[in-house]
Amino acid sequence: MENEKHYCMVQNKSIDDLKSFSYNDAFIGENGNVTNQLPSLYWINTFSEQGGETWVNIAIKHKNLADLEMILAMGLKERFTAGLNNLEEVLPKR
């Protein structure tokens, strides 16, 4: 799947102000229709305060192990880690 072009869409599921939000993340074709050839992901992001700091917990759910393995093979871990590392550029350091 390297060097292939992929499109995706996000469908918000819930928003609880200052506490959490969740959404489905699905691959779509150029026409905007969800493709069943690639797995979708369900993200749950929660926020909490601990010791005067804001903590973010991100959970990603998959329908089955095969879907998780496919997403990992597509580089989710590396792309997610790169995104987290980019936060250092925009968030102030203490």
C-alpha cells in the first residue's frame, strides 16, 4: 500500500464539552463513499486534570485483530507518533 493515495472521513459520534469526544474514522474513495476494503477506526478522546495538568487519553477501537494489524501495517503507529512529536512545536514547555 506504499505510495497509494487514500482519502478518509471523520464522523463525530459524541462531544462532551471539556471532557471527551469520539468519532469514527473511515477510508473513502475519491467519490466520498466509504470503502469496505480498508478498516475503520473508532476513536475516544478523554480529558482529565491531574495535579494541575491536563491529561489526554486516546483509545482506538477496531472491529477485530485483522483490522488492527492492517492499520498498523499501513503505518498508523509511526504517523501517530510523528503527530504527537509535532505537538512539542506548538505547545509551550514548562
